[in-house]
Amino acid sequence: MKLLITGGCGFIGCALIGQALGVGFAVVNLDKLTYAANPDDLTKLVQKLSQPGQYQFVEGDIADSVLLAQLFAQYQPDAVIHLAAESHVDNSITGPAEFIQTNVVGTYSLLEAARHYWQDLAECKKTGFRFIHVSTDEVFGDLEQSERNAASRSFNESTAYAPSSPYSASKAASDHLVRAWHRTYGLPVIVTNCSNNFGPFQHREKLIPRIIEAALSAQPVPVYGDGKQVRDWLYVDDHASALLTVLNGGEIGETYCIGANNESTNLDLVTRVCDLLEVLVPVKPQGVAHFQELICFVSDRPGHDRHYAIDASKISKELGWKPQETFESGLRKTVEWYVEQFQNKSVL
């Protein structure tokens, strides 16, 4: 089975491609290679796991309709897993245009290319085709402040959309496009909404690597507002396995929420990371007695949601998926990896 994975050089994409190759899928990776891409580490992983001809890389933009048509015609994928997206909320606040272009226009272009390709397939192949659209829990907005969630402790597949940031609004728009292409054209789609991912290889702009780099550089470790924003943390390998589970057994037209029930305030997470650094880095940077002393509070981000949480019971009950990594074990693996990178390269 051949997968077209968009954004495969990103954090989640690398984990997904590694697992897909490991279980025998052929993979075509379409990636624009933006600043957040990680092609070098993916290349090493591919060389380790793939057989000749099992993996193909195409550099390109998902908004390039000509390229997409050529790619579908050449590689004839059996399924699409659409990961490519601009995803950093802070960047979406200062520069929203790129998020609209990639997340909305790009998803539209990919849907159209997939639709035309799928409509022309032979019936035997047409029935097996899938378009998996990977989205986020941020499209649901804030659990604490929304009246519609007053009786709910977590998001589920029927939660109404109420995005707060340009990033989450652009992802919400892409979700709606995907569902519309299913309803109007019959394109066999499945949507997933995941909680915050973490693990090795994540870009330094994200919270956990940012904490580690600041602490090991003896710089202030910034925490937005009062630090009491709550997030559910999902280890990236568990997310990748969930996506393959949805691909193999998910029902067309359905949505699956993917989370790990690892809720933590941002301040508690920062504290946990600092405590792990105390153990893993016994020789501290000059001037640092304890890493927690570096924690400082900064002005909150505009439109910052207070609480996200995922109810993953549907994917668990219907498809048998459950996360394999605990928050504690996953966080330790993650911090160990970043400490090693920092010590070997002096930067993350």
C-alpha cells in the first residue's frame, strides 16, 4: 500500500513515516521544507528502515495544483495522510497570511487534486482510497470559558468549533473543507483532532524544547501569564500509531479525537522539565544553582485559551487504540534527547 504523506519532514511526519516504513508501507513524502522541517534526521531514519524504492521524497508546496496533479498521476497513492500545516500559534498572530495560504488554500488544492485522482480510479482501487486529514484540538477553543462546554470536561467528536487564534481558525477552516468534499463529492475522508504532541526532534520554537534550551543556556524560562493553562500531552509516537490505526480501520466520514489523558498546567510542565534537568545535568551552567530559579512569568499571549482536553474513548472503543507511552516515561525520553543534542551541538 502506497501512502502520500504531506509535511512528512515535520515533527509528527517523521514519526509517522518511520512507523509506516517499519510495517511495510511505501511512502511518498511531499514537503515544502520550511524552517520547521527536519530532513536530515528523516533521511537517517529512512536509510535505516526502508528498502530500495519504498520511499520517495518530493519537495513542493501543497498549494501547487500542477505539481499535485503530476504527483498523483506518477505515484498513484492508495491513501493520503495530510499533515502539512503551519502550526505555531505565536507565528500565526504576527503573520497570519502564511497560515491561511498553507492551511486553507493548500488543503483546498490537495482536496481537489485528490478528488480528481480518486474519481478516475478503477472501482476496485477507488473503494479502498482514503484521505486522512490531521487536525488539532485547538479548533474547539477554550473548555473553561465556553458555555457550550459547561457540562463537559473534555473535547469529543461532537464538540462545536470555536477557534481562538489565526492558527486554530485556519485549521478549523481546513476541517470544514475536508468534510464538505466528503458530503458534496463523496471523497472518502476521515478527520482526526489531536492534543499537544511532544517528543524528540520537535522544533525549538515549541514549549518543551524552548524550556530546555533556555535552562541549559542559563537564560530565563518564560511562562505565559500565570502558567495555569491546561493542555493534554500526547507522545508523538503514540499519535503516529493512532493515525495508522485510523487509516487501517477508521470509518469513512468519521472524526476521531486523539489524546493521552495527560493533562498538565504549563507551569507544572515547566517545573517537571526543570526537575528532570536537575537529575540529567548535574553540572549546571555557570550562575545557575537550581533550574527552577530560571522560571519567570511574561505577558500572556493574545487570545490564549485556558484549557484543552481530549476524550479519546471513541478511537479506543471502536478501533482498539491506546497510548503506549506514559507522560513520565515520554517526558524523560524527550528531555534526555534534547540534553544530548544540546551537549553535542551546543544548540538545539
